[in-house]
Amino acid sequence: MPPLLALLFLAALGVLLFRSIEIRTDMADFLPPAATPEASFLLGELREGAATTLLLAGVEGAEAPELARISRAMGTAMRESGRFVFVGNGTADLTEAEQVLLFRYRYLLSPATSLALFEVPALRERLQALLDGLRSSLSGILSRLGFADPVGVFLDLLKGWLGSSTVQVRDGVWFAGGEGPPRALMVARIRALGTDVEAQREAAETVRTAFATADPKGARLLLSGPGVFAASAAASVRADVERVSLLSGVLLLTFLIWRYRSPIMLLVAGVPLLAGTLAGALAVALVFGRVQGAALGFGMTMLGVAVDYPILLLTGRRGGEALGAAARRIWPTLRLAAAAAALGLLAMIASGFPGLAQLGLFGAAGLLVGVAVTRWVLPWLLPGEVVVARPLPSWMMRALGALRGRPVLAAAAMILALGWMVLAGPPRWEDDIARLSPVPEADRNLDTELRAQLGAPDVRHLIALSGRNEEAVLRASERVGAALAPLLADGRLASLDLPSRYLPSRETQAARQAALPPADVLEGRLTEAMQGMPFRPGAFAPFLAAIEESHNLPPLDSAALSAAPLIATRLSPMLSRRGDEWRGLGLLAGVRDAEAVRSAVAGLQDPAILFVDVKGETEEMIAATTRGALIWCGVGAVAVLVLLGAGLHGIGPAFHSLAPIAGAVVIVLASLSALGERLTPFHLAALLLMAGVGIDYALFLARRENDAEEAARTMAAVLTCAVSTLLTFGLLALCETPVLRGIGLTVSIGVAAAFGLAMTLAPRSRA
């Protein structure tokens, strides 16, 4: 059977092709282009930033000792998995070696180190506090650390690093503070990049497996974080697509077998579709060097339009007409429709999104190859009259005939759509990227709650730092800290986390060393401060030795700090090397006066220090991308109009052919407004797809047929195409994923409207 052999041949070519090209799964290809330095920094963090690898977990539903046991077992299993660079769930994470390093460098690291700290009044005050502490529940830790650090720098340093977290320690494990049932807390950083969705999914599964292996009994696992959201979103989209693909595939196959009474039609329809898929993948690989996996999946769906071409050919063939002759007869209209649809994808190719550009090129190349295969290959594969369409019911043909050539109905539909938008307004553009996420609102609320309990900021504003080396970034960080200190003091800023909080610059460390008094001077001041207190002579010899050692310590840098994994892990998201440049990140929380923060940062007059309003920059990127897409949609529409004008020998026929498409767009916008849908760039992509489908309907129905029988065949062919498209895309409107649902609604409403308007604007058939 030639069609089957052709499909097998194309499948073999496909195996060879997809073995030789790179399939990329990095969703960063679908991020919008950056137009400002702030947006560029933000996109870099979304692609490579450590914040995207943060994983938050909570365990609840049992008594505190049982939750602590589960947390410890999970922590051990997660560390042994090798999927995480850090797993934190309690004070045990501060290893002995880490304590030694941080304790040794406490005076260089602490912002409390100053000349005044070692004067007699300050020393006496600190010694009195130590004395009180030794009589309290803190006597254990103070008897171990207090005589080597009577000024309390080390404990103050640890408290400062803990930040705004309300975490408590029970049984050596972190627990959420406050009232309510106990909840053990964990935080981890995934080793893979945040854009590696599969690695994020595997890391989340590792946590779930560790929880299950810990014999949790009645306890519950709470899991959140960007990686968890990405994996959850991918799984949700995959589940929607698989469910819809299966159902729509069954319905489409059933319809085509009923319509043509032959499984050969399925093979025939598959030849141009598979050929177009391979051509699209090859074109993208040649131009971009790789193929984006999501673009491949959506591109194959878009190429469902190519199924229309064999339907139009086989259904529109005259009785007894050779398939080659039928192909030659409809070729002028068919090639014009395919060329117009491909040209309309110009907006995607020029969008600036690498992923959407690949999708546009994939679709355009696939459509052109699909129509070429329909024209020259299918007649060769089916030389005889093998596939004959089943006649449509007479009542359906009468209804189509009654609809055809009724422009007043088109006018009425347009008046209703325009009237609705005048009264209710057009659909609004979506500027909140969170609303496009398939992650349920309850899960997002849980993420916010876990972040608050762990002290991890729910980032709305950032300070972006850059420099030629680590020292430059740390000095910039310290300048930012000084500039924003007044805002922290008066409450306009609740908290500020900077890389210099964990690692001061070399310059600052040197200044703190200079503030340390000589050992003999300090000994005299200490003796004076101790008067009247029950401390034995020589009790603070370790303190004097530590001060002497601190004078000669080499400055600490991030490489040396790697020996302290807990603090190094806190620092790593905020200080990292990217190629030849170093990047820093300041995290702000509780910003009550964003303009004051922006003004303070701008006052530093340093282009390497930027204030980034994450929500504002995201909204602006989406808005700029949407504006660009609209402009290119307009360019594509003008190009299609020129093409149709040339192909139809006049601008009047071109406008007439585009009228159903324009009307369908208006009806889609009015329908989306009535349904409360917000427009996104994905709706624009769906409108382009709808236009590509609708141009087939408009061009074929606009032809003046020789007789009523031929007009009936054309109407039946176009109706078959419309039903096939609705069965393919209509079910997407039932998806839970907002993006897929929006595409499904747009294409379904648009295809139905385009078909109906093309029928009402078509010329009346001759008797």
C-alpha cells in the first residue's frame, strides 16, 4: 500500500533526523527579550540564578519528636542522593569545622567590631551581660564560648545571619515558630539549573521518596519552591496534553473513518503531516542549531492545519476526475492559502522569543512542505479512485446552502460582537505572569507561608550588583547597605539581605582588624572593666589570644568560606561568578516606599548597582513583547493582504477573502471578553493559527463554482476541515492549564466563526 510505505519511509527519516539534532528542553527560550539592564539581570537570574533552585519542605501531622525523626531521616537521604548542593533542617548542619572557621574569623565578619566595642564602658556592659547569662538557661553555651568571646560577637553574628526567620530548634531540627500544630521545616538547593525541568522533577521525587522511606505513618509532606512549581506545571501540561490528544485523536479518527469509509484516508492525511513535521524540525535545526522541545510539540499541533490539504483535495475531487487533475485544478487556491498561512507566521518568527521564533519557522516550513506533498506526492501515491467521501446528510447540505451568500447574517454577527465590546469593553491584557501558571493558588499560598517561616524572602524587589571581581561586588554591596540603612531605621524597608552581610569586603575586614586594640592595651582595659565582678584572673586569656590572632588573619573570601557549607550556601545565591564578571544579589523585604529605595540606589550613581522591581519589570517585558507581537501581526496581515491581492488579481478580492478572518478575530475578542479571559501572547499565537485555518475556508468558499454539485463538494470539504480542526483543538478549551485553555478557546471560537462568516460571505451557488 503506497501511503503506508510512504509513512514508513518518512518515519525512518524521522528517526535519523531526531538522532542527529539537539532537542532542547530549557524553557528559558520562551522568556521575553530584555530591553533594560534591570530586565537583563532579572532574566539572567531566572535562567541561572540559584534562587530558582530553592526547595522548601514542611512535615506536619505528628508530634514534634516524631517529626524531628522524620526530618533527620529525610535530610540524610537527600544529602546522600547527590541531587542537592545543600540540605538544611537544623543546627546540626553547622559542622564542627564550620564553627571553628566562623568563630576564628568572628571579629572580621561581625559589623559590631569597632573601636568603641573594646573601650572600658562597652567591655563592662558586655561582661555584666555574660555574668547574667551564666546564671540563666544559656549557661551551657556561654560557659563554652563566653570566655573566648566575652563581647558576644559570635552569637550576635549567628543571630543576625538567621534573619527574619521565626524558626525554632527542637530536638536538633528546625520547627516553625508561633502557635498551631508543630511543623518541621527543611530547605535545600537543587544542584541542577532551575530551567532544567526534568532535573527539578527528579529532585522533588527524591524528597518524596525520602519522606516515604522515613516511615512517616500519619505525617504529611508539604513541598514548594520554583523547581517544584516548574515540575508540577510541566506535569500538569503533560497530563492535559496527553488526555486531550488521546480523546481528540479518537474522535478525529472516528470522524474521518465515518466520513471516508476507509482507513486509507488516515494514512493519506498522515503523509503531508509527517513530511511537514520533518521539514519544520530540519529548518529549525539548520537556522537555530537545535530544536526547542516545546516548540516541536506545539509545532506538530499547529501542523494539524496540513491535514486540511488532503481533505480539500480528496473531498473536492469531481466524480471520475483523476487525483492529479484535481490537484492541478485546486492548486492555485491551495498554494495561495498555504502561502498566506505561512506568511502570517511572520509575527512569531520576528517576536524576539527564541522559542516562539522556532515555532513560527517550524509551522511555516511545515505548511509549505505539507501543501507541496499534497500537490505532487499524494496523486502519485493514489493514482486510482480509492478514497471517496461519504455524502453529508441532506438536511445538513440544505442548512449550508441556506447559510451561503447571506451577508446580512455576517453583518448581524459583527454588530453583536462590536456592540458587546462597546458595552463591556474588549478583553484585558494579562500582565501578571503568575496567573498564567497552572500551579493552584493554594500551592502558591503554601510557598508564601513556608518562606515566611524559614525566613526566605518572597522576592518582589531586588538589588542587582555587578563587578569585575568579587571584591568590587562586595564593596558595592556595602555601599548599598549604607545607603538603605536610613530606610531600615524608619521602617520604610523591613529587611535587607546582602552578600556583604555574610562576607565583608577585604577593605572592611582590614578596617575591622585595625579597630582591634593591641593585646596589652586590651588586657588593661579588660582588667579595669572586670573590677567588682567575680571573674577569676586569667579567665579571659582565650579572648586575648583570639584578638592577637585576628590581627594576623588573612582576609576571608568566598573560596575560603566554602569550608563553611551552611553560610557558603546562604551566600552562593547572592554572590557568583558568571563568565568574566561577578554578580551580586540583594534581597529586600517589606518595601513600603519603593520610590525611596529606588532614589537611594540611584543616588549612588553607580551603573553596576541597579534597583529591580521584579513585578514591574516582568509586566513591562510582557507589555513590550505584546506590543511587538501586535506590530508584527499587523506587518503579517499587510503582507498577507499584498500576497492575496497579487494572487487574486486585485485588492478588492483580497479584502473580501480576509473579511471572514477579520470578522472572526472580532468575534473571538468579544467572546473572550464575555468569558472573562485575559489576553496573552499565546492568544496571539492562537489567533495566527486560526487565521491560517480560516484563510483556507475563505479562499475555497469564495470561488465561483461551475454548478451546484461542485459548490456542494466544496462546502462539504471545508466543513470537514472545520470539524477536524475543532476536534483537534476544541478539547483544549477543557484543559485546566490556562495557556492551553486559552489556545483552545481562541482557536475553537475563531474556526467556527471563520467558517460561518466565510459561508455567509461566499457567493450564491449557481443553479
